[in-house]
Amino acid sequence: FSAIQARAGDMEFLGYEATTADGRIVAIIRDGMEFDELTGHGEAEVVLDRTPFYAEGGGQVGDRGTIREPGGGSDLFTVTDTQRPVAGLVVHRGTLHGRLRVGETVQAVVDAERRANTMRNHTGTHLLHRALRNVVGERARQAGSLVTPDYLRFDYPFDRALTVDEKGAIEDEVRGVVRDDRPVTIAFMPMAEAVEQGADAFFDEKYGETVRTIRVQDYSFELCGGTHCRASGQIGSFVITGERSIGSGQRRIEAVTGAAADRLARERSDTLERVAGAVGAQTIDAVEDRIAALQEELRETKRRLKSGAASGLPQPAELAANAEEVAPGVRLVAAAIPYESTEALKAAAKAVRAALASGVIALVLDADAPQVFITVSDDLVARGISAGDLVKAAAGPIGAKGGGRPEMAQGMGTDRSGATEALTSIRGAIVRQLEAT
């Protein structure tokens, strides 16, 4: 590549102002060898004397697009990456689809949508850098970055994770600048002048005597050779997607802008709606309180189960292990137990079900107001066993009323003395249901 650059001279980069431009082919390379002409299909590299394609640099990925016949004719070459192997030379890497010849003029067309998304993320990176330092201090200076069309990545020195409030403050500040739609101006100036004006220069970048600066009005001022929005409002939106450690004293923030940020916000909203439904919250605002209530219920259930174990009550695993086979392929757990509450009875039944994948679980609350709770596994429901019908069979001995679905049913009675007879009735009802099918 050095030989090509020495022979052809520096190419002209037009990508700051345009995404389409005509250029003359000065070199065609395949497998490290130059060709005057290349025809057919396969991987290759193309060098033009002028191009709108941005070569990877300063953390920003290279452009993609196509090289076509002049005037917007047939596609000749798909550009999948753009690199600058030596100063002054841009190499378009990709796949050949036709014929290319050194000296011919072609049309270079950048994928404009991909470029626009990359620009949003690059300008967004500058805003993130400034907001981060405003929130946690000037020591959080850029130590590395990656700007792609899909997301941005920002590395910085820091000794701890950001708090939820800090991340929220950073997002709010960036979004505020986006809403302000502040002008983004580009200016070339001597390095000394840029530093005097307070421009930020970074980690391992090498700068010449003249530098390119990017200024977001009254907010940020950096040295940068990348492509950027004309105004902060073009960023659209900004969402931090992650923040983590990448080594001792080094942190990394990842974020999205534009349509990607909108999609993420919509996905998060949809997820919250589903969570609200799953936990039984009436609104999204009530989700947190509802989860707290469920956690308290879980703690109470665990306490009751533990209390049951301490009081000598049979444990779910023990009940499952002692299940009796009342018919071929049908196991039954039937017991009358003096649990302290209906919730404890149901919790025990659920725990037995977790240990007994297939079977009928029939538990009676041995209390002054006895209750029966029955569940039937799906495979036995398919064989004709119905929990609702089993509850009806148990109802008489304990003076109960109740019902439910084939897979789960319950009833409440008045006669504690009939608990044992109720369980016997359930055994008989299972056999009759199987015979009926």
C-alpha cells in the first residue's frame, strides 16, 4: 500500500460533505497482488483517487456501500469495509460483481442510512463524554471508544460503578442537549489554538499541526476527524444500555441513539406491561409495590413451611415420596394435615407438585372449617381425571361446597370429622373416572 500511495499520491476524501462521488480507479488488489483489470466475483480491494467513504479511524467504523458504473449504473463492487492502511490512502474492501479496470471512472456510493446512524452515535459519544464528566468529575476522560451504526461504546478511567441516579442524570443531560437542537460546527485550526480554546484531545490519538474540531454549541469541544450531525437534535434520542468494568480502574458505557433508542424504549415499555400482567399489577406504576408484596408473601410462605417442618408436619418431599399408585400409571398423594392456613395448604400442594410431575395431589386442611385442595397433572387430565369432580366426591363427608377446573379445584366444608372419609371418596372417584373413559 505504501508503494501505491507513493505512486498515486494522497487521495481526496469527500465524505464530510457527500455520500456519493465519482472517482478514478488507481489500484485493484486481490490476495496482495495488483491487477490492471479484474472480472468476475470474489473478494478484492479497490483504491480510488477520490472517495466519499470514511475509513475506520478515531473509534468510528469504516463506511459500507457500493461502487457502480458512472451515472448510477450497475453495481460493480460491494464495499463491506473501508480502511486507511497508510496515511493518505483509503482502501475499499469488499466483493467484486463485474469488471473493474485501473484508470476507469466509477461512482462511489456510501450506505447513507448506515452513515447517518453512525453520525448520530458519534455526536452522541461527544455529548456522553461531556455529560459524564459533568456528573462524576473531570477524571472520567475518554480512554477509548467505538462508534458503529448500531451502538456506541465509551471507555473511561473510574474506580466504581455508576449509580442508578448518576446514569439517569447523564441520560437526562444528554437528552436535554438533544432537545435543544444545538448547532454542531466543524472548524480546522492550529493545534495550539484548539488547545488554548479548551478543546479535548484524547488518549492515543496523533495530531498534526492543523486539527479538525467539533463544537456542540455551548456544550462540548473536541478534536475529531469523524463524521457528525449538523445539529444535536439529529441524534433523536439517547439511552444507556450498559455500564461495566473492563479492568482495574477502567469502566465502559454502551448506549444507543436515534431509532435504536426508540426501539429499546418501546421494548422496555412492552416488557413492563408484560411484567405488570404477570404479577397482577393494575398499572405499570404499581409494579414495584406489587412485586414487594409478592416478595413478602414468599417470605411468609417460606416461614410457614419452615414452621411446619419444625412442628412435625409432613414435608412436601416426604408426601411425594410416599405417593400411592391407585391405578396403573396414577399416583395419589392424599393427606389431611393441620396446616395453619389455606395459604400454607396451597403452598404445600405446589411444593408436592414440583416433586411429583405426574399424579393427583389431594390435601385436606384438618381444621374446624376443613378445606380440600386438589391438583391433577396434565397427562392425567388427558386420561379423564378431573380435579373439579374429585372435589365434588370429597364434598359430602366434610359438608363442603366447591369446584374448579380439571387441573385444579378446591372446596370449603364444615365437618372436620369427615376428612379421612373424604380422602377415601377421592380414591374411589379416581378409579371410577378412569373406568368411565
